[in-house]
Amino acid sequence: MPTTKSAKKTLKQQQRRGKENQRLRTAYKKAVRYFNENVSLEALSAAYTKIDQAAKNHIIHENKASRLKSQLAKNLKETQKKN
């Protein structure tokens, strides 16, 4: 446990930031899962938004965000070709 006043404050900040990071991480993963279950342009748009938010807040790396978006777009294109 922290003993100094500044260490206590830092712990509280880390906990608060950790909760926000977890919320953003969960949101982008759910959006990707939803897109994989319901491949559509609307789901792709929602997934892009969540992925961009996660990258902006440094939850995931920008290159990972680009890679995910590329994979999702490729998946949509392949699904549309089948239909």
C-alpha cells in the first residue's frame, strides 16, 4: 500500500485510468466480434469507430488498428462476393 500522499493519489489515478482503458478495450473487441457475426457495412462502420478510438487513446498500436480495419474490410469484400 502507498504511504505518501502523492503515492496514494497516483494509485487512484492508475485505477481510474485502468477502468477507462478496460472499457475501451472491451468496446473495440465487442465491435469486432459483432461485425464477424453480422457482416454488414453498418457493423463495419461501428467497428472502425471503436478501433480508431482505441488507437487514439493508445489502447492498441496504430499499426494494429490499421491491420484490424484492413482485415475487416477484406472480410466484408469476400462476403459480398459470395452473395
